[in-house]
Amino acid sequence: MYKVTGADGIEYGLVSGEKIREWIKEGRVNLDSKVQSDGNVEWKALREYSEFADLRGTAPSPSLPPVLPVANASSRVSRLAIASLVLGILGILTVGITAVFGLVLGIFALVKINSSRGELRGRGIAVAGTIISGFLVLILPAILAAMLLPALGRAKARAQSILCMNNMKQLALGGMMYAGDNKDRFPPGDHWCDLIGKYVGNQNAFRCPAADSSQSCHYAFNEKLSGLEIKIVRSPAQTVLMFETDSGWNLSGGPGLVLNRPRHRDTIGLVFADGHCEMATRGRLRAVRWDP
């Protein structure tokens, strides 16, 4: 009986001589393997035992572990990959300008590395540069746009509302100046635009900036006040004189002409008989007066 040190460096036994011969055939043991016979303390090569002398020159060499691929010592890191990463990081400081070039160089670096047959390294660097640059060039602008567009839309709507209010103030002033020159009477509703035009001066005052710019006028006159003397109006601060409507030069009428869809979020522009202007909500519209 024997103890055997296998090709894997592990000690086996006690095993019989027949088992050792099987292991030799399987390549687990060879003639140089260390063996200790039962009752002895000395380890000797298997070839030194006379009972295995018949195997000398016939035992196969033990199987060797597979050779792992070794990196080519002459391979170098791709400069394009390094440049891509550097430009991508700099894109944080340059608001994405250098990241555009970093994205292009990163893609080229990956192509070069993949086709270099091991002569170029730095795939991880190229991937990192491409991801950082791509984020700054493609994803970050989309995120910022999604955040900024609503704010820009609200700012634009606010600016249009202010311009519309300024227009109505000019129209209100033109109406009052006309009344001052015509025995304190409001202009006739059927040609009020023509009559106050010379007092307004700028024809753009008749157009709301949020409406169709091809239309000539976006305001109407309260027909109940047509040609009426100002002092007859009982509550001028609550009585509508002009209001936002769809296109119509010299258009006059009542609440039926008020816009169904407000142009300024939830408000509609009104000019009152005392000359002041408001952006009125639907609730405010129900409280105003149309009859003098």
C-alpha cells in the first residue's frame, strides 16, 4: 500500500499498486510523482520503486494546465481613448463643447482597439469617454430642455399678457381722448377703430401678440356704450367698454363675443368705462356690467 502525491499536489492514500497503475494511465500520476510505501517515512519518486520498473518509459506525462493568453508586451494604450475621456471630462466645464469631439474620438477608439488584434489597449477608457461625452452631448441637453421649456413657455405667456395689457391701455386712452374731443361721448361702435386710430397712433395696439398676427384687430367695443355720454354710465369702473375677441375691425357687440378660449392662460383682457384695464378671470367676467 502506498501514499501518493498527485499531479494536483494533493496527498492520496493509502492506495494499492493497481490503483497507482490506473492513475498513471489516466495521467494523474507519473514516474516522477512522490510516493511513500506503507511503513516507511521516506518519500521517493515512483520510478525508484522496483515493483514499478516495468512502467519506465511507458507512463504518459501528466496533463498540463491550459496556457492562459498573455497580453502582448508591445501593446499600448490608445491615445484616442485617452483623448476621448479627457475631452468628455472637460465637457463639464465647457458646457458640452469638447464632449462633442470626445464622443467622436471615443467611437473611433473603440473601432481601432477592436480591430488592432491586441496591439491597442484602453477599451475601458474609450467606453468611459464615450459614455461621459454622450451623456453631455445627447442626454443632458434633453433633460435641460424638458426642465426649461415649461418655464420659457410661462415667461412667453406672461410677456404676451403684459403687451396685451399695454395695447388695451392705449385703446382706453384713445377712447377717452376721442370722448374729450366729442362732448364726452364714446365713439360709435360701428366704426370705433377708425375714430380712435388717430389717437392711438400705432396700429399694432389693435392686435394682441398672442393672437393671429394676420388679423387686423383682436378687440371689440361694447355696443351698449356706442356713442353714449360718459356721465350716463352709472358704474364706469364695473362697466365694460372694450374686450378681447376674435378678429374684427370696428367689431362691436356684447358678452357673446367674448373669447371662448382665453389667450392669456385663464384670463381675458377688459377695458372699463373709467379707462382702467384688467386681465379678468371667468369669475370676474360674471361680475362685470355690460349695460350702462
